Amino acid sequence: MNTSAEYIDHKGARAVELRSDGYRAIVMPGLGSNVLRFTDEKRNIEVFRYNSGVGLSEIMNSPEIWGLPTLYLPNRFDKGILRTSDALYRLPVNEADFGNHIHGFVQKRAYSVSKMGTEGDTAFVENVYVYDENDFFYSVFPVDFTIRIRVEVSGEGLRHIVTLENDSQRQLPVSVATHTTINAPFVDGAKQEDVRLRVPVGENIVFNKERWLPTGERLSLSDYDRQYIDGTCPVLRDICNDMYSCEPLVIDGKPFRGTVMTDLASGKQILNEVDEKYRYFIIWNHEGFMNYFCPEPMTAQVNAPNLDLPSDQTGYEELAPGGTWTAYQRFMTRG
């Protein structure tokens, strides 16, 4: 299996390289525990957006659009307001054009390696960030918590596990996503126009497109939306914040909760399976011609805690003091 977990230098920074059965991942603890690169060396597949000529400083300026960044408090909050059952927080408005706070902060923090090694044919690393009064964001969000991200590589692909621990005496809002950046094309020598995307869409979450916040309305699927179900959606077009509730696909006769990316010419595929806590997907591709696209699993809707809707419709949760919350997903290739 050639299974290993070791420190390497990557783009001038310390990284962890995980290898098993032809799969290789490069994890950057110092940059939000981002899985900056994941490859299937047997099939010549580059899963996440990657460019060998782009330096780490450029990636650090926009870590949301490289690799597999984990977001806590993802996407947009209206005017920066975050309402919980026991508090109201005013986050910085860092999206001035739309008057929102966007994407939280943990994707830009330096995590510490708490564990790494091998277990049988699985190579793993677990990175941790302890959020407390030492973080400058604490002045607007004074809720102590710990976030752990465990990345495993085995013959079954890459497994990504996020854990939140509430270290405070307040309710911890729970909204998590990965800003999943898939390389386009992802097969060596292939063409972007040959990539098709399947997404497990249920209902269309309607947005106010002047500020990209949900209106609270849901629509049944149109012919456009159904392209996501049947896998005919091309990624070489402008896809801007298509958001849906999650309704599992059927793959090989079995329910599959996740996305499927296919290169038509070779038949090779990337599959991203998520657990039930990821209840929504939002799709975005930076106007379509940037050689990547983002089918992003989210545990809650955009602006979820501020919506006048029940939690079973928004996906929003809160974690009580001392509580622990975990969600996982998996990436695999075939073809």
C-alpha cells in the first residue's frame, strides 16, 4: 500500500504529506488545515484546484478558492448580524458590495498538529485550533471553542472529519462548510468543456440576487435544476450561487448523498460523499472560466440563524456548553 504520513516543505511552508495506495494529499496545518492538494497518481487525477506556479502568499490572500478549505460560519450573514438563542453578535462586514459578513475566519488560522501517523493502510493527520480571547476575532464573537480537522488517506480515497467542541458557557452556533474547489479539468490532458457535474438536489433555495441572501422561498426543480440530478450540467458556464436542499442521488442502484464529477472523454470520475449533517449544496464557479468549480456542502442555509424559519428548514444548530459536534465527508475516484 505504501502508506505514509510525514512532514514536507511545500511552497516554502511546513506541510503534512499523506500517501496510500496511489492517493496523495498535502495538508497545510498553518493555513486553516487546508487540504491544498489531493491526487490519484494511478488515474492521473488532480482533484482540487492546484497550480504549481502559484506561491503560498497568493493562496493565503484567498484561501477559500484553493484546495479544500474548511469554513466555520460560512457564506453570508446579513449586515454581519448573527443571532443565537442567547446572544446577538455583530460580525465585521467584509463584503462591502453586498453589506454582508462572509465566510468566518478559521480558514485563515494556523492550526497545530495534534496527531499524525498510520493505522494499517490509512495515513492520517489531525489538526486543532483553539479559539479564545487570544484571537482578534474574539472582540466580536466571544465564544470559546475548539475545532479539529482530521484528514485520512487510504485505498478508499480521502476522508475529512470536522469536530467542534464548545469550551464556553454560551451556545455555540453551528454552521460548517467546505469551499470545495474541484480542478477543471481534473484529468491530466483533458478539457474543461468535457466535465459534467451531478448534485443531490431537492428544492431550489431562492436568493435575493441584489445581496445574495435567501428569501425563505423554496421552488420545485426546473429543467435547469434537473441537469444537476441527471449529471448533464456543464461546468464551463457561469454558475453563481445555485443552492439546493440535499436529496440523495442513486449511484449503482444505491442511495448516494453527494456529488459526482465526470470527465466525458475518459469516463473518469470524482465522487464526494457527505454525511446527513450536510443538508445543503451551493454551487459556484467564479464565472466559469477559471479552471475550477465549487460544489460546496453546507450544514445550514446561508444566513440561517437570521431566517424566520424553523431549524428543520434552515439546518441551523446550536451546541450547548461542553458539547461536541462532528461531520464527515469522503472523496474517491474511479474509472
